[in-house]
Amino acid sequence: MPSDAGLRKRKKGNNSAKVKSEAEEQDALVGLLNGGTGKTGFFLYIALVLGTAGFVLWQNPSWSNQLLSFFGSSTPSGTPTSAPTGSTPYVVDFTADVPKRQAVVDAFKHAWLAYERDAMGADEYHPISHKGSNLSDAGGIGYTIVDSIDTMQIMGLTDEYERARDWVEKKLDFNKDGKFNTFETTIRVLGGLLSAYHFSSDPLFLDKAKDLADRILPAFDTPSGLPVSMINLAQRVGVSDVDNRGLVSTAEASTLQLEFRYLSLLTDDEEYWRKAEKVMQVIKGAHLATGLASIFMNPEDGRFVLAAIRLGSRGDSYYEYLLKQYIQTNMTELVYRDMYDDAMNGVHQHLIQKSYKAGLIYISELIPEHNRMGSDITWRLSPKQDHLVCFFGGSLMLGATVTGAINPPVSIPPQQHEFTEQGWRDWNTGKGLTETCVKTHDTATGLSPEIVHFRIPRDGLDGTVAPDDWYIKGARRGEPPPYDARYILRPETVESLFIAFRLTGDPRYRAQGWSIFQAIEKHCKVPTGGYASILNVDEVPAEMEDKMETFLMSETLKYLYLLFDDATTLPLSEYVFNTEAHPLPIFNPTIRTGFS
């Protein structure tokens, strides 16, 4: 019998026939690519700003007196590293929660030992059938192993690490005559090798990283310098994505830079850096007036292609790496700060929305549509948010303390007077979005679905049992669940909780992370070993899918471990995490960098 929580989310699907098309629900945003803004977007943005300001002043009456002097304020020297006594309702305590941290270690071992027993060397693991599979017919390149090694190092799992290293030394071979995704191979395998090298100084990992990078470099050999989506590692030839007409997603092209730049530093070979930097120069040259980015680019001419604009799939890590490139080189490359600030203004002007009843902050999508004559383009706001977007809450908070701080470093937790106007805006939006993502775990299983939609005016759901905040589109009781309803062990919410805790010391973030971890243990854990995705977060008992994504051990469990560990482990002032959660050190570049 389904739980009440499950019924709550499934029942709303029964009203789907009443829902008008989203094109009718909201005013179109016309001419967005040229910088135009529709009336709906404008007034929603103004309402958001005024509402946020009113709420902040209501919560903090003393700030009203400081408002007039805010823009000219500056942080005095000797800013405390923690908030003054009495300024927060909680005690900032960054010591490790040892029992919870150990529970995460035990979960990692439950996942790793099952993979090692049944599928050692395979790219992916299927815990129900006890089998492995590879991402290419040419054979695997150790995705799961290399993606997990630095987690073992961080957790102090010496025996597991030694066995994984032994496999890398004796069996890892990149001379595979098959197509591999340029982006995924870079963030998971190259990133994993580089992080493992940083923690061990073992030349094995650096040698393997250089071999892999040299095989990936031909992907950048296009007229524009944008990499193609696939690479044949044995032939060292880039392969276009025929499914997307040879286009490359913006996120894939712009999420290779941390890895190649760090490799360049380690090897003193500028080619890695220049190839990756050229991509960012091309993207900057293709700049849209809004500061936002279409999710596809053409590697032939280096221009954006008319396509959706979103912070979910194919768009997410573009925005993530704008900030992280600036952080990686110790805030010396101002071009990335400028690009990041421009993008954040665009996000706030065009994508930030609130659910109209519950007032939850979320990131909408912009969908281009031709009119009936096919001559004009309008932009439709879609109240859809991928789970992938949940990285953005923590990212905004981190960015606020870096690009939005008047005199960094800021206090823990930060105070309003330490931020610029934009920094304070980003900080509050990041906190609000993180809370929204936590609320999407309000399901029968306590796990968040892959995609949620938010309530908007005229959605046809008023007067029904539909919730006031968000719902899973297409969910109907007694029918197979839609794709949106699944949970595939994703890390994005716990990633934001980790960052939020490190920046505030607020124990509620640990409590929220623990609830998510317990839900994973209860509904995704396979008794014989490993963890599985589930098909419907609103159904108990949950039906499992026979797949354990590599990012469970690389990201989800790593971020949970760090959430409960002492904050001196991998401090955010010394490390930047690639989009697969591989920590890389912040450094000062030794070569001339940057572009205008």
C-alpha cells in the first residue's frame, strides 16, 4: 500500500489532462539572445528582489539603519574567522561527527568490496546481477576504480587503495580502439588520476594521466578549438556526436579546464593549458548579451546554436567551472571572475523563479520556440529543474564569498556587511536554492527525483490534491513511473550541503545530509553488496534498477564523508573540486595566462 507521502506526489499526475501547455501558462520572453526581456520575467525578477530585501530587513531590523551606508562599507582588517558570540542561533563546531563519518565509510566499503568481488576492472557495476559492464566495445578503462581511488585516500582505506593502485599499475590500458566521451573521461578518469597523484606523489598516477591526456588532445583539433564529444583513444582521433548533428554541449566543452590546467602545471607542458584555455576564449567570443549560454555549440565556427538555456543537463558545469577556474589559480585570472559575474546576473535576471504558492526558489529553463510563420523566436519559461541543478546552491554561496566579498576572507558564517550587493544577492539565492533541493527529498523514500516541476499560476492544479510547491510530472498511480521519478544516487544536493556547512557551520546542513544518507541506506542498499538506483522515489518498497553509478563512490559518499569530517580536511581555501568531486589544489600559475 503506498504511503501518504507517495500518494501526495502521485495523485497530482491524475490532473495532467487539465494542465495547459506551458506556452499558454507563461508569457514568452522575446529576443532573449539579443538581450531582450519579457514583461513576465522582468516583474518576477523585481518581485524577487523586493521580496528578498523585505524579508531580510524584517528578520534583521538593525540592518535597516545600516542600509544607507551599506554600499560604501568595507570590512576592517582582522575580520574574525567565526561570527561574534550571539550573532547566530547555533554554535559553530567543525569537529568531526565520528559515528556518522564512520557510517559513510562503511557504506563506501559495502559498495567498493562488492564491485571488487564481482566486476574489478569493469567501467560500471550492476549490483543485483553481480556483473560489470564497459562503456565501449573495445573494453573498459577502469572508470569505477579510478573514479574511487581518491575517496579511499581521503577516508584512509589503505588496503583498498593498495589493491586499486595495483590494478592501475598492472592492468589499466588506454590503448582502446573505441569511442569514449571526451567530457566523462576527463572529469572521471583524468581527474581521478590527478587527484590520486596529488595525495600520493606516486608517479604512476601522473604517468597514466599524461598518457590519457595525450590521447584526448586530438578532440580539440577542430576549426574553432572546441572539442568534439567523443575520442578514439587508440587512434587518437576525435569523433563527432552524430546524435546531435556534430554539435558539442556547452557544459562538455567548458568542463575540461581544471584537469588540463593542473596537468600542465605538473608536467610543465603548456599545450594542455592552451587547448583548454582556447575553449574559454571561444566561448567568451560567442558571448550572448544575457550572459547565459545555450546548451549547444558548433565546433566548426565556435558559435552558440539556438537551443534551450538551462543549468541542468548540458549546461550545468559551464557555470560551475567559470567560478572554479577563477578559484583554481588563486583568483589571479580576472577574466573568469568577469565571465562568472556576468553569468550570475543573467541567471538572476532570466532564470531565478519562485513557486507561486510555497515561494520556493528554483532555476527555470528557457525553451526557444518558433512562431507559426517560423520567422520569429520566442522564449518560454519552463518551471522544470533537474536534480543536477542542485549543485548550484552551494556554488552560489561559495561564489558569494569569493567574487562577492568586499574584503575576503569573510566570517563564518558571513555577515551582510562583508558582501557587495551582488554577493549578498548570490548568498541568499544559494541558501534558498539549497533549501529547495532539500525539500525535493520530501518523498516516500526521502530521496529526490531526477526532475521536478514547480507550481506556477494557471497550471490547472488549483483545487486538487496537488502540493503547493513541486511535483513529478507524469506520475500516475498504478502506472509505470516516468523517468523523472527515479533516483540514480546523484550527489548534487549533498554537495551543496557540504559547501553550505563549511561556509556557515550551521548544524542543520549536517542533519539534512544525514537524513539523505539514511534514505540511501534504507532504499538503495543491496544486501549482498553495492547500491542500486531506484525507479520511483515515491513508492515504498522501492523498486531497484540494476546499476550503481560511479559517482556514488566518487561524489555522493565523498561529500557526505567530508560533511561529517573535521573541516581541516580539504579546506575550501586550499582546494577546488572538479565536477566529479576530485579535489585539486589551488595554485599560482607559473605561465602567462588569461585572455581578454
